[in-house]
Amino acid sequence: MNDSTITLPWLVIRQDDNGNRYRVGRYATRDEAQKIADSLDSRGHKQLYWVERIGPGADV
């Protein structure tokens, strides 16, 4: 597998206290993305963090 075939279907999304949403990063696995979201969430700020899948199978 070369770099052009790597897919990163899992996103970590941040929503600030004004309702603005930002993509924090893209990850290869849900577990990897969830660890990042949990780490950011544990910092105690008012922002919300969650994981979403993009692309084929996004509703899975």
C-alpha cells in the first residue's frame, strides 16, 4: 500500500460554545479517532468532541 491509497474515514469534530464546528483530524480507525476525542474532551474545556465516519459505509 502506498500513501495514495491510504484512507482516513474517521473524523474528530469539535464544536465550540458558539456552535461552530471544526474538523480536528482524520484517522484510519474509529478507535484511534475515539482516543483523540477522549483525550481532548478530558481537558475540561467547554467544547464538545465526537467521532464521525465519512465516505462509503458512513451510516454503519
